[in-house]
Amino acid sequence: MKKILIIQQKMIGDVLTSTMLCAYVKKYLPETEIHYLINENTEGVVVNNPNIDRVVFFKKEYRDSKWAFYLFLKSISKNKYDVVIDVYGKIESALISLFSGANVKISHFKWYSSFIYTHTLKPLRIKHSSMGLAIEHRLQLLKPIVPEFNPAEFPPKIFLTESEILEAKLRLESKGVSFSKPLVMISILGSSEIKSYPLQYMAEVMDAISKKGEVIILFNYMPSQLKLAEELYALCSPELKAKIRFDIFEPSLRSFLGILYHCDALVGNEGGAVNMAKALNVPTFSIFSPWIKKISWETFNANKANMAVHLNDYYQNESMSKKQLKKASQTLYLKFKPSLFTEKLDSFLKTNVFVNN
């Protein structure tokens, strides 16, 4: 039996997206043993995934201590992997690939690390499906080991147990949530300030949702973002606050996923929460940061269940580099008023949330 190590040290959305590699390897090479190397804080999206035989954690201490990292590299060597697929493509993962001793090492081409790998592929620039470039980039890494690879266009999956789903429903019911009303999760913040839609604008988006009919609105944010969540809540009108359940917050990733499973839609900042919703077949309306490429992360948009908006849909900023866009993101966000995408949001809500209105 061959052993394959797939490396994806990054954020939740990246880790979830790259589980598609695990799924396709299992499909085309079913006898393969798959190990998936990820950061510890992203474990929640891979629990119970039948396509992963072992999860290998990259711990914070490996970045803090060169000795700890060296010992980790030695432990990788002992696994005697046959194939390594390095999705992450940074110096850390290049060293892990090198120490693996695998006969086949695959990654995207980078001039400073290409000598480590047996196969390097140049990233695609044009997408060929509704999956989005971020996914197509990853899936092309399978070509050296699955030459006849032909992917179907479906999102990665999160595997919740029946008990997790039931327990989440009971928690909601214990809080007085009525499932006779649509339940909408709002991804109120991105992972950083330059990936977060302005709070005043987000309040306007929620107000537009609330005026469509009876609805229960939940907030998704990290514990470290509580103060910003409170600021957003303070911006809401009394009528809107009456439809927001600010008291419902799940501290763990798995418990959040259980709640998200029961939602009719997720609306808000593009990022990990959007990817998780898609993996649970929850319709999504994503608002992109001005510096993130929509062509890469607008995934599975072939149907009306997944819609997205980007400032470039309304104002072209193609002359600006990625570095310039990041620096100007706050200014650009101010141009990205909710009124620009009112019609598209209305269409999404009518199709997925307020179906009977």
C-alpha cells in the first residue's frame, strides 16, 4: 500500500478546499493510505473525513523552535512516504517534502524550491469550470499520479455525525429558536481588517435581509472579534436587533458547524465560513474583499445557491497591483456600498431564504 502525504498548512478555507485532493486520491487510488498535514486550529473541518487515514498536525512550537521543527522533520522521515503533494508551497513545507524522502514530490513551481520536487506545475491563469481557480490549482497537482484525472464539479464535504446535527438542533430549540422562520448566518467579519466589509455597510445588508420577512439572524465571528461584533450590533436599529440572536454563539468549530447545518443561508464576508457553508450545502452570498481575486475563490457558482459580489463587478481596479489593492482596501471598501448589489442580494434571498414570500 502506498502512503501519500498531502501538505496544507494554512487557514480553514484552504484546509477544507484541499480535502478534495484526499477525496480524489481515494477515488482513483483506493488502496492508498493518505496522511493530511494541517495546522492544529483547522482540525474541525476534517474530523470524520473518510478520505483521510491520518491527520498530522503542524504545531505552533515548530515555528517557535528550530529544534522542535527539526525533530518534527525527523518524524516525517520515519513514515517513509511514497508521494508528497505540497499544496502549501512555502519554505516550511518544502523542507517537510525534502525530509519525507518520497520518490515523488509534487508542488506548484517556485524558483527557489523547484529543485526539491520531482514534479512542479505552473498555476493556471484561466478557470475552466465553476469550481474556481483556487480549486483547479489544487486539483492539477494530481496529474503526475492520476494522469486520466477528470474531476466532477462538487464542493468539498464536511462530515457531521447524526448526533452532532441533533445536538445542534436541540441547542437552538433550547434558546427558543423557531424553525418555522428562516435562519440566516451572517459572516460579520473576515480574518483581518482588510478582509472585512465595513460594519456600517454590513448593518445595512442585515437590515435589507430583515425587511424581506420574518427571519432569525445569527452572527459568526471568532472569540477575539467579540468587541467588533458588539460594535456591529450597536449599529443596528431596534427593529433589526429584534431579529438578531446575539446570545447564540458557538465557541468550538464543530459546534458552530452543527448550527450552520441548520441555517437556510450564510451571507457575509468571503472566507472560511463561506467555504464551510458550501461544504454543508448551505446557500451562500459572499462579499469579497477588494484585494482578493474573485476568479480564484468564487467557487461553485453555477447555480443560484451560491452568489458573490466584488467591487470589480461595479468599478474596475485592474491597473492596481495586489500590493496596492491591499494597501488601499479600506478606501476601496467605502466605494463598495450595499446599494450596488441590492438587486443581486434580493434575487439570492428570494431563491434561497424567503421562498414562500
